[in-house]
Amino acid sequence: MTARRVSKKPAPGTAKQIGKAQVPADARSADPIDAAAFKFAMRKVPSPVAVITTVSAGRRYGLTATAICTATADPPTILVSINRAAAACPVIEETGIFAVNFLTEDQSEIARLFTPTKRGADVLQDDARFHRGDWTQAPQGAPVLRGAVCGFDCTLVQIIANGTHNLFLGEVTNATATSESGLLYRDRLFRRLATE
Ligand SMILES: Cc1cc2nc3c(=O)[nH]c(=O)nc-3n(C[C@H](O)[C@H](O)[C@H](O)COP(=O)(O)O)c2cc1C
């Protein structure tokens, strides 16, 4: 399996080919806002919370993530955005497999485990993060959380490097779903879904 890498930013004012689409040459006439203003606004958007996992030589890796969406339904493809500083990032590049496990509203502790802070009591890395939760293996080997809202086993088909992150496009080779309610994240807090 070979993932296709689309390399870095186009020079301002130049067109860039991504797949079959063409970015207009004059698309960069305005400067981007600063990262702090962007994050401040984006914090207002509630997001489902997942743990993205992968495995290499029997060692499991995972991180909590919200930058995940459907890319296309045909073919079934998920887009995840992962900071290149995250331990799982080069492993996904190397192995070409990952799984996306969307957490239930009762699994916020697992979300915290997979995004350790220096201030936290438990700063666990890689495989040690999997001590909590009922983890099993997807057919391709990536860790899958039993009891998650839904889970997607993915094969990497394309990598787009943008700024600090890699956008990974993964074709879905297996999916599971339950009727559990999903965990949300908004304004730096984990939250539950309310119904009207
Ligand atoms: C709610 C939440 C959402 C996050 N979403 C992402 C994300 O989408 N992509 C990402 O690269 N990091 C995201 N992070 C940060 C990673 O979980 C964190 O940097 C993690 O520690 C990286 O893994 P590492 O410690 O193995 O390097 C998020 C953190 C939180 C708390």
C-alpha cells in the first residue's frame, strides 16, 4: 500500500494541483488571521472526541483528537489532522494504518489519558495509555476500543502536509457502531450531548 504525499504550501499567487482540483492563482489575496484568533473562534465549535490509534512492531500508539471528518462516502474515506510532533504521526506514515475510535460520554477519562499534560498526575506514553478501556485489534492491527460510539479501521491513501499538521486520508475498511451517546469537546471542556 502506498500513500500519496502532497507536499507543502504553494508560493503566494501560484496555482497548486491537489488531485484533480485546481486552487485559483489569486486565492491568496488576503492574509490569514493569527493562530490565537483562529483558535479562540474554533473553540466555540463543539466537536466529537476520538482516540486515533495505530500500531508498529506490536507497540500501540494513540492520541485524543477532534480534527476528524468524513472526506467522502464513495469511497468511504475519513480525514484526520495530526500534529507532526505527535508520537503516532510518523508511525501512521510508516505503517499506513490507523483506527478512529469515537468516545462515549462516559469515556472522558480515556480522552484525558491519550492527551497527557505535564501537569497531569499520569504522563503515560504510547502503549501505557492503553491500560484503561477494553482494547482489541482491528483486522489490520490498529487498536480498537470496545464500547466506543463507533469505530473505523482505515488504510492510509493520501497525506497532505499543511503547516504543523499532516492531513491523513484513510479509506475505511471496517466500521462498527452502537447507540451510545458521544462525548463532545467545546471551550476546553468535555461535555455531554443535550437533547431539546
Ligand atoms: C479535545 C482534544 C482534541 C485534540 N485534537 C487533536 C487533533 O485533532 N489533532 C492533533 O494532532 N492533536 C490533537 N489534540 C492534542 C493531542 O491529543 C496531544 O497533543 C497528544 O498528547 C499527542 O500525542 P503524543 O503525546 O503521543 O505525542 C487534542 C487534544 C484534546 C484535549
